[in-house]
Amino acid sequence: MRKRKSVRLAIIGTGGMANAHATHFKAIAGCQVTACCDIVPGRAKAFAERHQIPAAYDDVRELFRRETLDAVSVVTPDRAHADAALAALAQGMHVMCEKPLADNLNAARRMAAAARRRNRITAVNFTYRNNPATQKAAALVASGALGRILHVEGAYLQSWLAATHWGDWRKADNLLWRLSTKHGSAGVLGDLGVHLFDLAAFVAGEFAAVACVWKTFDKGVKRIGPYRFDANDSALATVRFRHGALGTLHTTRWACGHANTVSLRVYGDRGGLDLNLDRPPPETLRVCLGDDIHERIWKPVACPAVPDMYQRFVTALQTGRQGQTSFEGGARIQSYLHAAAESAQADNRFLRV
């Protein structure tokens, strides 16, 4: 068996999520995290020391000039994704990027086009694809086990605006910025909807059109310090799928009793599936198929382990074959978010994607 080549990778952006990238990539055989970069002085150096990464930089141009790299993982704030990824692609590197791919549709499409021109392998870190039940659900739909898909419903529910299980949001910058468009937030639609839209599209099929309503609820105060609370915190979308099904997808930060619940139900003319990532295996995924549909019997499904998104990216680099996610797919999800936001601002009209 041919030995797989070693991959030299740098992490751009060393905030909170970057710790997960460093931990996961360093654990993969054949992957060397050789450098990191952050524009905040001193932060990359501290990150490098924490994760035992050989080199740290404050300037991405210096990173590219001094390091020999195969790929980068972009973990900057959303609005900096495009600049970092496009710079890496221009250097001929492969790129993994955090979700959403960009902070607007035009930037996402530029990133996808650049990757196509350069023929580079890309990935978007849609983390809920890491769950074996998500992969199994998508495989069941693709196999035709549910028959013709007709109806889809999904939800992403949090409650930190009403509850304190994550602390008091009024005193936490990491939560406050999510309520303020000035600080880069696209609200609950952009923060959680990106995961929900990707989950629905991955399991049930791509979207043809979206209609959406959203709302920013009164929180008893309109701003705290620099944070003005104008980002949406509940959103409801109606989806027309390309294969003809209809769907409803909703997300909120006001769902008391839910810390971080992601769920999806898909119904066909021969059966249904119920995916809830809050439930432990084997109840994470349940199906009602065959003769069970007449007695409404739901059965749990065993879901074998699957590679996570970090391993999929490294494997793609080692084999030269594009993996499950790409900038092309990330731009498609961005188009769904864009259409949903445009619809919400235009009286809930259906907009094609």
C-alpha cells in the first residue's frame, strides 16, 4: 500500500474555534500544523505555544513568504474569510474555511470561482456533518428508502436569551456581538440558520426557493456598551426543494428548555426519518419504514462511526479527490441565506436561489 503524503498546514485566525482546528488536525496521521497567524499582536504566538506549533505570524503575507505549505485552515471572523482564503488560493494552496463561507453572497461566489480556476481542493467546516447519524440519514434518503421526498421540517433551537446555562448574555462579549449587526452578526439566521440549511440540503436535497420572516424581540434594553441589539433572534423559513418537496425550517435563541438542539424530520411516500442530534445513540436517528408506516412504529438506527470534517479534508489532500464539502457547496448555502434575508426584508416573498 502506497504511503499517503504528509500535509503541511497553517491555521489563519487563532480565536476560540481555532483551538478545535489545532487539536483535530494535530491528531491526524500525516498532518503537520506547522504555523499559525493572527493580526492581533501576540495572539498567534500564545496560540502556537499552547498547541506546540513551530511558527507564529502577525501578517499573512509573511506567513506565505516564509513557510512552505500545502493548505491553510481559515478560522478568522466571517468578514475576513474571503480575504484570507483568496490570498491562500492565489498562492496555490488548498483551503478549509469555517462556516459560513463568507459574510455575503458575492464574496462566497468569488471564493468558489477562485478555487475552480486554481483547481484547488476546498472544504467548509459544517460541523453537524461530523455526526454519524447525519451521514446515515443522508444515505437513507439517497438510497430511496423513504421513497419520493414530500415534506421536510427542521429546527435549530437555543435559549440563552431567556436562560443562563451559558452565563448571562448581558455580561458576555462572545454572546453580545451576536445581537449586533454593526459587530458582524447576521443574527440567528446567519449564525444558526447556516447549519440548519446545510443539514436540510445535505440530507433532504438542494433548495429551489426560500421565503422567510424574522424578528428581533424586545430584550428590555436596546443596547449595552457598543452593542446595539438589531440582529434577528428568531427566523422562520419556508423552502421549496428542487425535487418538489416543501419544508419548514426555523431557528431561535428563545427556545426555553433547549441549550443547542438541532433536529430534522424528512417524510417520503414510503417512510420517514427523525434526526435529533440532542438524543444519544441509538435514538439520535429513528425511522418509520415499510409496513411500520401503517402502525406508526419508529425504530432507532445504528449509525457507524464516520470521519470528521478535518479528517475528510486531510484525506482529500492526500488522495487528490475533492471531499464532501467545498467552496462551491458553501456558496450554494450562502445563496440560501441571502435569499432568506432578502425575503425577510421583502414581506416573505419566495425568492429563487
